[in-house]
Amino acid sequence: MTFCATTPADRDSTLAGDGVVLYVTIQRMLTAGAQRVGTTKNASAGTEHRLVDAASKLVLGSQSAVSNEFAMQSGVYLNDANLVALHRDTEEDSLRSVDAQSLERMFGDLPWAKIVAGKRATSLVQEIWRWFVVAMLAALLIEAVLCLPKAAKRKTPPLAPAV
């Protein structure tokens, strides 16, 4: 942990002029951080099997993962004195779609079904949610009106007695 302190007066600090102290502090912090995580490795699950094996210990991840499949499961593993973080490959998040002809070619005689969702789904659930949102907005507006502070009554001076 590093602490730096000074006053805002120019005579007390040269940080605004040359900044050497800040440069050295950042350099020392980067060195300390690199030493702390120097034994940590990062890899994609399923590609680099030599980093994690059945002897590795699961530190963070799915507890249902079988030890001989650790290299295929994302998580953090302890292998000897090294920490290894396995993550999903970026290609798994691809939004690429497959056309129907390619699916027919790939699956052949296997039965399969393609579910097509349009931009505008019309179903009873959509209609109920739309009315629910309208009712909630109306309830919020009514609550806001009820929570307004009451207007202060104007005090009229008492009438002077007739003489």
C-alpha cells in the first residue's frame, strides 16, 4: 500500500512541476503488482490442456465439474503453486446464425426443429405485460400526487373590532 500526502500550496510539493514522485510511485506499484500475480496464467478452456490437469484443485468455478474435465471447464484452478484462470473462448459468444439448408445438411436424417422469433412477438404474455406496465405507471403517478406537500394556507390578519 502506498500513501502520498501534501498540501495544496506550491511551496510544499513539486508534483505539478516535474511529477517524478508520482512516476516512481506508479513504477513501484506496477512492480509489486507483477510480483503478486507473477505465477498466474490465463487461458481459454478446452485449448490449453497442459496448464490444468486432474491433479489441479478447483478454486473458483462450477463445483459439479469432474476433475478429469477441468481443462474443458471455465474457472480458477490451483496447479502446484500457480493459479490458472480458464475462461470461455470469445467465439462462443458469436451471434452468427446458420441458415436452414446448412442445418439440413449437418443433421441429415435426424429430426430437428428450428424456432424462429420475429422482431414483434404477439402473444397473450406480451399483451398482459403491456397493461401491467401501464397500470404501474398510473400507480406511480397517483403516488407522486399523493406525496406532494400540502400548500400552506394563507393566514389573514384578524379583523379589527368595530367601534
